[in-house]
Amino acid sequence: MRSTAHSFRTPGGITLGVEHFGDETAPLVLLAGSVTMLAWPDALCEALARGGRHVVRYDLRDAGTSTTVDPDAPRYTLRDLAADAAALARGLDDRPAHLAGIGVSGMVAQLAVLDHPDAFSALTLVGTRSVAPGPVDPDLPDHDAAKMKKRFSLPKPDWSDRASVVKFAGIAAEVFDDDPAEARATAERIYDRTPGANDSVRIANHVGMVFARLDCGRRWRERLPEIAVPTLVVHGRRDPFFPVGNGEALAREIPGARLLVLEKASTAIPVAASDEVAEAMLAL
């Protein structure tokens, strides 16, 4: 399945790096990056396209080929990222889109559907939670403390050296029980998409720390019952970053949501699970 890379300029003047799969006249499935579009495996994009969808994955701001200013001090909010998703959906199709978010972009997707309900027809949330980065609600499981300590104790790579960054990605994936070979392959592609980038941009692309500095504004968890579109919640059973109880809570609190737990998955969608996830998304 061939894809085409483009850019999209929002009414607010933000350029978003996008990649298209499938028939561009088909119903739109919009995949928000976490933080780059490559959080979504090619195999999943291709399976959705074979299922009769126009699939568009995109980089968030300060990631990939999207507008990058200063990832260390973002001048936008979580709600601005939600507005980007709505602008992209409206600009690519005159019909509401199926929006999907993974990890931190799952937070973007929740807010986008809540704040711009006319732009979306369905919602998929993968490996995410219903509260912003920071202290978690008492009834939700927090990050696995031992895994987090081990992960953030790893020696930092030389961010200017491709081989060093790729090696680091594989080791970090092992700590989180993700596939190190898949992580290394993705890291190579992420690195190659931003030639000449400085360390701050590299870190933003590979680690996504921009969300730790982002103004996420007021809470939205209490608004989840307002979501009126068909919703799929996908979560890895072995996820130590957002443990599976977060996905279970989302599925309980969003009316009619379906929960799909990937028993062998952690924070990433394994390539081997792409067809299963695509089938569930296509059923919405």
C-alpha cells in the first residue's frame, strides 16, 4: 500500500506534517502522532486503508515535519493541539472523521472530540489516560515506579549521533517491555525525518518530553460522559507507563465504549497486532 507525504496548514498558520494512505475519497481516519506520526505502525495504516478508509497520520507540533519553534518552552496548550486535530479533520474531508490518539495524543483526542464534536464521527484511544501529565487521580494506577526509575536512569545518548539514539531507543523499549527491534527501526526513521535538528528537537521527537512542559488547562475527565461518538479503547496489558487500569476507566466512563486489551502489548502497538486493532477500529 503506497503512501504520500504532504503538509497541511491550519487556519491558525500551523504547518502539520501528514501522510496519506488509501483512497482519499473514502471516509477519513485521522491518527494523531505521539508525538510523531510514526507511533502508528505502517501495517496498521495499511490495514485500515485496505478496509476502505482514507488514513492520515500526522505529527503534533514541535515534532517530525510539523511546525517546530521551541520544544523546551511550548507557546501553545493542549487545547490548541485539539484544535489542530479538528482543523485537520475539517480541512481534509467535509464529513466528520474517525479520530485516534495514542499515548499522550490520546489526551489530545479526548479533548478534540469533547471541544469539537461536529468534526468527529468516532474515537479510538490507545494506551492513554483521562488526566493530564502530573499527579494522577487516586483511583487510577500511576506509572510503574520501578520501571520509570530504570528507564530514566539510562545513560543519555549523544542526540547528534544516529547510532547512539537508535541504540538508546532499543534499550528503553526493553525496559518498558516493547519490542526493541521495532523500536530501533522506528527510531531510525524518526531521526532521518529531521536532518540537522538540534538536541532539543531530537529529544522532543524521540522522547516527547514537550508534554511535561505543556499547559493542559482545566480537567476533562468529568466530561467523558459527554462523548457521544462510538469509541474504542485499546490498551496493552503490560503497559507500565499508563497501566491498563487507565484504559479500563476510560471504557467505563465513555458511554458505550468498547475495551480491547492486547495481552502481549506494552506502550506501543506491536506490528503483529495491527490487523486486530484495525479490525476493531473498522467496526466503529
